[in-house]
Amino acid sequence: MSFLEYRLKSVPTGVSKIFYLNWALFLVVTAVAAIGWLMLYSIAGGDIETWAEPQMKRYAAGFVISLAVALTPIWFWRNMSLLGYGLTFVLLLIVEFFGTVGMGAQRWIDLGFMRLQPSELMKVTLVMMLAAYYDWLDDKRISRPLWVLVPVLLIIVPTVLVLMQPNLGTSVMLIIAGAAVMFAAGVSWWYFGAVALIGGAAVASVFFTRGTPWQFLHDYQYKRIDTFLDPSADPLGAGYNIIQAKIALGSGGWTGKGFMQGTQSRLNFLPEKHTDFIFTTLGEEFGFVGAFALLILYTLILVFLIWAAIQNKDRFSQLFIIGIAANFFLYIAVNLSMVMGMAPVVGVPLPFLSYGGSATLVLLLAFGLVQSAIVHRPR
């Protein structure tokens, strides 16, 4: 029996696929989302219709999509990788010319019933494209310069478009997640060393070109770096967000002030309290215990993802799950570092907690693809 025949005969079919889903993963993800709904309800002062109810509806729709994706064979999604990447790239181009502007950035496409952020979708389709590429590529060619150039271009071109929106946080995530897939595929360490040197030079040039006509970042992005280094320099302006976030987190203590008792959020001191800074509300109301419990749930999700990658013998599935795990970790690491003053403020939501449609739906789509890889893995 050939491997392909074995592969086709050893995976579940029909309704039986339901029993092969990793329901524990879905349960933990839903638990995190439920915490987000509680926080949105609290932030709105006990009003469920403002943020909590729309977020619950989005999650329900995304969960149905996730199940449908999970029950579709993973090799079908592998074959759709190039099309998905291409369509997302076209959406990024549409954003560049016809996108909706919000908070000084042009990142969305207005669909009427929701605003779609294609850069969020690119986080998934880029990983799919890279996983499919390395699944197709012969092992002997992985580290040859010409064959390394292809994935580098696949990463850099959409990253430049996202950076032009501007969206520095998502740009960094695309680069790191893409590099994670390349590393897992077996690309030589020498390339990563060279990139590290180039990256160091690029960071230095960011500071050296400041104030010149060809400066690399926008003025507001430089201001974010200044704020990160010294928030107290402008406590009522650029440093306000970080200072208030630290006050909220610190005032929560060990067990917090209690549900719906957070003064920083209820009195509107906290900025973007329902989106990027929602973790500060959780820390204020439930303290260290609540924040640590959330981190445990996030850790469980990452463990499930890593274990799924280890168990899977299909190369595309392995690389795709690793890329999604890297993306998910980056969501958490960047957001928490930002709200705790350990990194400059960038527009990265906290997974399944922050209010927003694009990130929630795209993450559930990604987890549906992971579940498809779990269900249809060779056994």
C-alpha cells in the first residue's frame, strides 16, 4: 500500500470526523472568549448590547465557520493556499487605494455589516503559502539562495503594504511568523544570522534618519518609541496611555477590585479599554490571580498547538500549525508587553478578548484549519 493510499484510508470520513476534533482546544478558546465578553460587559457599565453582544455574535459565526473548515480535508486547504494568498494580497492593494481610515491609519475595507482588516487575514494566508511551498520543495533545495529568495519575497512584499497603512505591529508579526515557518522547514541558520545583522542595522538607521526627509517611520511612531523610553516626559499627551495602563494594573493588586468595580475603566481613564488595552481592565478588576489565570489558558492553547504539530506527520500540516502557534504567541506577547510598558504601543489586539471582528474571525478560521490538520492527519 502506498503512502497516499494509507493516508486516504487512515483518516476519518463523514460524521465520524466530529469525534476526531480536539474539543479541549475549542473549549479553552471559548473560555478565553467568555472572559472577554465579561470584560466588555463590565467596561460598558453593565450594558451587554454595546460591545459584549456583538462580540458574542461574531464568535458564534466564527465558530460555525471554524467547524466547517475543520471538517474539510486539510489537503484541500493546501491546494487553496496560493489562491488564498493572492486574494489577500489583492485586498491589501484595495486597502491602499480605497481603504477606510480610522485613528490615522488606512487599514480597513468597509463591507457595510463589518469592517474587514486584510492584514489580519494575511497572517494566516502567508503561513499557509509558506507551508505549502516547503511541502512542495525538495529538501535539498531548502537552503539554496534562489529557493530562499522566494519565501523572503512572499513575506516582504505584503509586509511593505501593511507598513504603508501604517501598521507596524502587524508588519513585525508577519516577518517573525514567516521566519518561524522558514526556520521550522530547515532553512540554514546562516540566513537568520544575516537577517539579524541587517535588522540591527535597520533599527539603527531608524534612529539615525529621524528628522530627515527620508526617515523610516512616521512621526507618531517615533513618538511612541519616545513614550516607551520615558512615558513621564509627556504624561498628559503621548505618555498618557501607558501611565494609565500601569496605574490600572498596579491598583488591581493580588485579587483585584472586583467585577465591574474597576475605577480606571469605569471613569474612562483607560484608553482603548475595550480593544488593545482590555488586559488592564482584567488586571484591575481581578488582579494578579485573574491575569495569571488568563495566561494559563493562553499557555494551554499554545501547548495544544505545539503538541498537534509534533503528532502530525504531514509536512504541510506541521509547518502550518507551527506558523499559527508563532502568530498566536506574538499576539499575546506584543499586546501584553505593550500594555505593561515593556514595548512601544502598537495596534495589536489580545486574542479573543479585544473587541473587533476581523481578528476574532481570522483567529477562528486559523484554528479551524488547525483542527482540519488534526482530524485528517495520517494515522
